[in-house]
Amino acid sequence: MNITVRRRLNVAITVMVGATLVLAFAVYDASLYQEPFFTGWVLLAVMGFLALFNLRKKITVLPLGSASTWAQLHIYAGWLVILLFAEHIGWRLPDGVLEFIITVLFAIIVVSGIVGLMLSRILPPRLTRRGEEVIFERIPAFIAELRNEAEDLVLESAQETRSSTISDFYLRHLSGFFSGPRNHLHHLFASRRPEFRLMNDIDNLQRYLNSRENEYADRLRHLVNKKDDLDFYYALSLALKAWLLVHVPLTYSLLILVVLHLVVVYAFGGGMS
Amino acid sequence: MKRLLQKFDFRSSSYSRPNQTWICGRQSEGSPCRIGPGADGSCRANFECQPAKRDDRWHCTRSDLAGGQCRHGPFPDGICCKPVARCRPVMNWRARPGAAAWRVAALTFGLLLVLVAGGGGPAFINPGPLTSQHVGLKDCKSCHTAFDKGPTAWVHAAFAEKTDIADSKRCLTCHDLGGDSFRPHGLSPSRVAELTRDANPPSRGSWAMISASAAMALKPLKGIESPLPCLSCHREHHGTKFDLTAMANANCQFCHTFQFPSLENAHPEFDRFPFKRRTRIRFDHLNHISKHFRDKEMRSSAPKACKSCHLPDEDGFKMSLKSFEDNCGACHGGQVEGVGRATAKGLPVFNVPGLDVATLSERDVAIGEWPEDADEEITPFMEFLLSGDRDYMAIRKALSGLDLLDLADASPEQLAAVESFAWRVKELIFDVAVEGMPALMTRLEKILGKPLSTQELTHLSGLLPVDTMRMAAHQWVPDLYREVANYRQGSGEKGPSSAGNDSGDKGGDKDGGLLTDEKGGDGLLTDEKGGDGLLTDEKGGDGLLTDEKGGDGLLTDEKGGDGLLTDEKEGKSAKSGEPATAPEDFRDEPENLATGEDWSMAGGWYRDEFTLRYRPTGHADRFLRAWLDVTGQAAPLSREVTTRQIFESLASDKSPGLCAKCHSIDADTDGRLSVNWQGARLAPGEHPFTVFSHTSHFSLPDDKGCLTCHTFNKGAKYLDSFKDRNPATFASNFEQIPRQLCAGCHTAAEAGESCLTCHNYHIGKIIPALSSTLEMMSVPGAP
């Protein structure tokens, strides 16, 4: 089964489940039971399932299915939970403070999840297309290596060519560039403007260099390209990891507020037993 | 050749452990230490190697990956010569979301503890503003029983208690819905079962899928017998403008046996709307419109349109009737007052029943005086008043079947019963004549088994005047007072003799009269031994009744004129004790002297020979109404016969007042009878199942007006409905209103088709609870 067929099948299943649940809610609402209790429990069950994905990734010993399968279930259940939440709140913003905070948290989590999903679909192919894949945690080390190399090159050029042109250029245009990861947003939005600007600056510089200096300039250009690649990897990889800093912590906060909400609605809504 | 930064050979790339939370802080410089941080995030770096001692020398043990053995080697004391600078370990990116999650969770939990347990807790957990009707409830515990026990108790209340009914009872503090507040429609289970049994099935149409599914799947779980708390239907905390009473049609139909999509689609036909019983006022519309209103004599008085007789009530819902005077009085007022009536216009209330005086005299039955000419049966009213005496019913039973006017063949037991009967009658008349209303009240209260208010006594007594009663008593049995007094003392009494008839000449008792005692004993009013009597003074002083000096006295006239009680020209006087003459014996009576009946054309009491009659005062006579109500509702088993007699006599078509000609009578399940004095109307606070606002619809009919909806049922035998006293058997003058007539406008897109547009859920009398002013008595200035 290729990805397209699988995706269509999963979407169809999700839509069917959603439609069935909406119908079930409508039937429940037609009774004299209070529909928010039913939608609430279904919603809580799905949210709990979604939260279990993080736990599943940490528990690798037990045969609970592959992480990729869980990821798929997490994604489609995530789409479903939006419908469930909207049904639960009656398709309108709640009036209470607690409920409003829960809604806002939920919205942030959902948006971050959608953003994460999009990032995980868009960014990895771009990373692959760019060239060498590097381990994220080692990027600063590689940047440091390139920085050292660039500084050695500049020093060498100053000694050999007895000219400070390249070194001045480095100090003015490239020292900040090599000091750490740069141009996050440009790389996220697939913009190469900063790189082109630097290349343009080097091109402009090379007009005034002799052949010897040009050799050093070419080597420096190569280092700039490499550094830009690292910046690209860093920005995209950071994005692929950073969205979880929003998505996961807020989930726990939401779950705590949901427990309080559960206690309050049952304590003042007639009791569970 | 493209340069690759990431090397994977073991010499160039150290093993990466992403499961470890902390990584060396010098990773970013490209020179992380080999040891790495501890699990607690502390830097464990010290030296680049752990020197090993071999052959008394310390050797460097730095691995090839780290660069191999160093040039200088360890110090002689075995310490590595290459110390590693300590770093600040950095959390692994894999662990950062988890760490952030814990921190955020702890922060959230801490904030919640502060908020919920603090003063801002109620505002924080409040799910939203209340509706405008409840906005005055500032305290959560006004409605939520669990609130004032504190946050820890909320957990218990949430999971280990059931507070829905307890909370709903707080709603009843202001909303009094009767005893079965938590039952469907506020009705008892038996009533609900009855309505369910009688429910109409849906008419043809489509199936209400959602409602029917809900009922099929969930109703068995809910159990219709289980109580329904208020919050089943009323959801608060949705804002000030939220409609608390709004409900989806599907919710209404959940409990019902049948479900249907809409009024237009499969709603049961209106086969019992709007008429569920016969009319309370018997009025044949068709008969009147087709016959009576067209009569030449009646035409000018007849109504011209429906609104001539009907007008909307205060709420605009029902069409009430105007007053009798406005609607019916022009044609029927005279009938009620007895105009043109052939039989007596007054109701017989008190009388002296006829007895076979001759036989009683022969057989020496000691009943004292008894008018020979009395020939009527005892009135039902007197029977009722006598029925309080337990012995009387036995007497009555002994006399059943016996013709009291012919006692020739009566047995001694029957004659004894007649004697007792006669004395009971006399005692009754005596008591009422002497004591008046107190005596009447005592008897009535004993029979009815309840105390009477002054107003009730007023109505039941018809304000019988004292003189009317005493005059009648005197005329019927002139020596009544002495006889009854003696009878009660146990003194013997003679056999019957003719008591004073109308003329008063036939057989007065010479041994004693009302006012004197010729034998010397004290009479009621005189003292022959010389003492002052009540009314005379032998020493010459003026007395109430005589004037020896010759002036006119109240009762005598020595100059020969007629006195009130005596006629000196005929030689009869009160002093002699002979019976007084009746008003009819007054001299020089005009020939056109009105009879008592005619004199009382405006209603009231009058005497008709041996009967005191009451003539109704016109429509809505209070005396007739009071007796119909009391006797219809009272059904004491031992006196059932007497109460029914009165009721049936007053309710007959020939009874004065003709109440039952128009006011129908309903019998309830335990046999009590109610007279419908008014047409259908809603009691204050009454909520019926179905409501219809007439005024809202007045703009709709065309020239047909009311007949748009209320079409005549020409074949209906309306008057046959009233042959029994079951209000459910009826044939209306009007056809039932067809459902499609309403469904033409009441669609979802037009006038609306919510169940609540026409139906109430809460049925019965619902009166808002009044505020209790507990502090009223502590008003400043009060003692």
C-alpha cells in the first residue's frame, strides 16, 4: 500500500469515526442526559490516547506497536480531537475563566501540533535535498571547527599576502557569521538571501584581490557555504525539535486543568455516582 | 570532492547517547570530555586519563580516540598531567520537552492550588455568568450543595456522591412545582401511565431518527421512574441572555412512547383538542343560532357575533364568557326568577308535614298539637337537618313505605315511630324559632362534620328572618314552646289536636296559650300571683303589652281597636291564652293583597300555608348555590339519602332557580357531585398541558372569524351529553381542530414548531414562592 492510498484510507476512517461520533452525540443530546458529559469523556479518552504517544516513545521494551504506527494514530486522533472539542464546547467560546484557559491551551496545543506536522512533512525533504546530514547536537562543534578553520585561513592569508584585505573583510562581514548559528528564519522559509548577500560581498571583494588573495578568498567562500549549510541544518532541525517544547509541556498543563474541570463539573453538576 | 563534516568512523566520531539527559557543555566547542555529565546534570570531568601504574611507573591511559598517550605522561604521584576544565552540562534536546513539561505542570499545579484555595477560587471555577433571572444569586452555595464544604469535599462530591436531586431541591426554594416536582411533568406515576396509555400514535409521516434512536438506546438506561433533576433540561451559566427554558423537540420526545419529526410531519392528530370534556355551561350553540336567535321576539336580544358572548381572559389565552346578565339575562333572566312558572316559585325549606291527625288522636298517640290541614311531605331540608340525630334515621326507616296521611293500618311500632317523628319535627322548629342561627349552625356543623364560617352560615341559612320563623311556628303549632318544653322535661302530652291553622280559629288550646297560664302557673309572659311578669304589670304600671290606663299597648287595644294579637270584637285576646290570629285574618284586608310568593318577587322567605319557602333572588342565588355545593360534596354514608334528596331536588329541571338547566353537574370517582358554576377558565398559576393564545391569532382569520378554526359539527347530539354526569361523554357543537390548520403556519421557517410553543412541561398550579420577611417583627420602634 503506497502512502497515497494509505493516507486516503486513514482520512476516510477518521471521517467515518468522526461522523459516527457526531451522530452518537446527537442521539445522546436528544435524550435527557447531558451531552457535554458524554462528549467530555470521549474527548478525555482521545486526549489521553494522544498523551500516551510521548510515553510510548520512551517505553521501547514493551511490544506496543511501532512508533511510526503510533505517530499515525496520534496525527489522525489529533484531527479528530479538534472535532470532539468543538462538540464539547458547543461550537462557542466558553464563558468561564477555567474553561476559557483550557480552550486557549487546547488551541495552542492543536496549532503547535499542526505546525509540527507540517514541519515534519516539509523540512526533512529540504534537509535531504540540501546535502550532508549532520547530527544536530554536533552542529555547534562543526561550526566551531569551521570557525577555527576560517580564522586560521584569514591569519594565513594575512601572513602570506601581506595584506589585511581578507582579514578586514572577515572581521567586518564574517566574524559574526562564524560565531554561531545564524539566519534561522531565512532558512526556515527557504530563503538564501543572507548566503547570496555574503557571496555577493565576497564577489565584490574578489574584484580587488590579486590571484594569491583570490585563492584564499575562494577557500573562504567554501567555508562560508559550509557554514551556511550548517546554519540551514541547525535552523530546520531546531524547528523540528522546538515545536515540541510548546506542544508537550502545555499538554501536561492542559491535563491538570482538565482534571480540575472534571472535578468541578461533577461536584456541581450532580455527581458521578 | 565534497567535504563532509560529519564523520562516522569510531576514531572521528564518539558514541552518541541520546537517551542521556545531559551532555557535556563543551560539545559546542567541538571538544566534549569523554566522561560526560552525571545523571543529575553535574560535570564529572577531572583529567583526560586515569594513569595506570606499571613497573613502578605511571603510564598515560588516554585512548586513541582522545589522541592517544600524551607526551608528558602522568605526574610522579600518579595524577594525570592533562586536567579537563569543568563545564556547565547542557540538557539534551530529546530531554528538554520532558523537562519543560514537568516544570510547566508543577507551575500549573501550584497556581491552581493558590487560585482555587484562595479567595479567587469561585470566580476561577465559575463556568459563566448566570441568566438575568438568577443574577441576584451571588453565592454558589445558593444552588450547589457541595460548594460550601470546601475544595477537598468537591472531590468527594464529584466521585462518591449524587447531588443532582439535592441541588434541584434548592431550585424549589423559589420555584414551587408541587409534590411530584421531579417526576415527568410533575405528575404521579399512575397519572403518567394513564396518559401514556391514552396517547395518540403519530400520524403518517417520516420517522424521527435521532429521537427514536435516543429513546430506544438510552431510555431503558435512564428509567422513566427515576427522578428527573432540574438540570436535566435547564442548563445555567450560559450568560445573561440565555433562555433557560429552551429545549429541543427531541428532548421532549425522549420520554414519550412515540417520536415524530415535527408538527407538520407525523405529529398526532388533534382528535382531542381543544375539547376534552363537555362544556361546563350547557349551551347548545347550534340550537340557539339556528332557532332561538332567529325567533322574532328574541332577535333583538340575540348576540350577533361570537365576541358578543366571548372575550379573551387576562392572559389572552382562553376565551371566557361574559356575565350571565350580558349573555343570557335578556332571555333567561325571567326564567331564573320564576316568571311564568306554574308551580311554586319558592323552594320549600321548613314545613309541618302532613299526618293522619284523626287516627293519631283515636289511637291516643301523644304528639300534642298538629295542624290537620297540613298535607305535604317533610321537606328534604328538614330531613337533612333532622338527620344529625342518630335515632332519626331509624325512625325514618321505620316509616318507610308508610303513608303518614293514612295511618289507619299502622302498627303500634309504626305509630310510635310517627310519634317520635312528630316530636323531632317540633323540636327542630322550636330550636330554630327560639335559638335561631346558633341552633341551625349546631345542626349543620354536626351533620357536615366541620365548623362553618359566618359566610357559610349566611348562605346556607338564606338569612332566614327571626320573625318569619317565629310567626310560622306560632301559626303552625301555637303551643309549640310549651309542648316542646314539657316534652323535653318528660311531662306527658296529650294526643293530637288541631293546631292553629291560617285563621287561627280552629282549635286553639284553651288550657294555655303562648302568653298566659290560666291555671295559675307561671306562664311565659305573665305572673298571676302578682309578680311582675315580662310583659304585664298588674299594679298598674305600663307593661310592654298592656296599658291599663287605656292607652294603646303593643298587643291590646282597650278601646276596641285591633291589636296585633287579639281581636276584642271577637272576644279573643292574648291574655286568655287563645291562639292569636294570623295576618290573613286582619280586618279590612284589601282584595289585592299580594301573596307571599308575589310579595317576594325579588327573592327571600315567605310562608305558604304550612311551608316556609325561599324564593331565589335571581341568577347566582347564594342560598341555592351553597346548598348545591354542600350537599353535592358531602356524602356521609349514614345521611347519603338526605343529602342526595336535597341535591336532586335543587338540581332538577323543575326546581326554582333552574340552576341545573344551564350549569352542568360532574360526578367524580368517589361519587361526589360538583356543579360547574363557571365556564372553563384557568385558575391563577395553572399550567395546562396545551396552551393556545387566542389574542396572538386574532390577526389571522378572515371574514369567517372564529369559524376559521371552530367549525360547527352539525350532526352532534350536544344535549345528549348531559344525560349523565360524566363530563367525558360529550358531543361538541364544534369539530375538532385539524392539525394541518396549525401546521400551515407553524413550521420551522415561519411561526416556529417548538414543542414549547404549544405545550407546557411543568403542569399544574405553579405559583412563585413569596419572599419570607423574617425580620418583619424586628422593625425598629416595635416594643
